Amino acid sequence: MVITIKRGASKESIRNVFESLKKELKPKGVNTYEYVGKITLEKDALCVQRILRDEWE
């Protein structure tokens, strides 16, 4: 996306352009904070990883 700011533009118009860009851009990736503390495990996490890795092989 390209936005052209012309010479002589006021601070207010430049600020409006940047605000519109912030609204349009979406962050990439996953919001990991949404899942913090949501999973309860009966076993140790390392044991669960070893079990999952053995199943994939």
C-alpha cells in the first residue's frame, strides 16, 4: 500500500492518514495472550510432548 503525502500538507491531514493506515493494517500471527492459562494438563508438559512426537513418527 502506498500513500502519498504532498508538500504543504497540514499536521492534521498527515495524522488522519496515519490513523487510517493503523485501522486498515491487521497484525500477523496469533494472539498468544488469548490462550495463556487455558489448557490444564494431567501430566507434565515434557511427557505430553514426548507422547505427541512418538505418535507422529
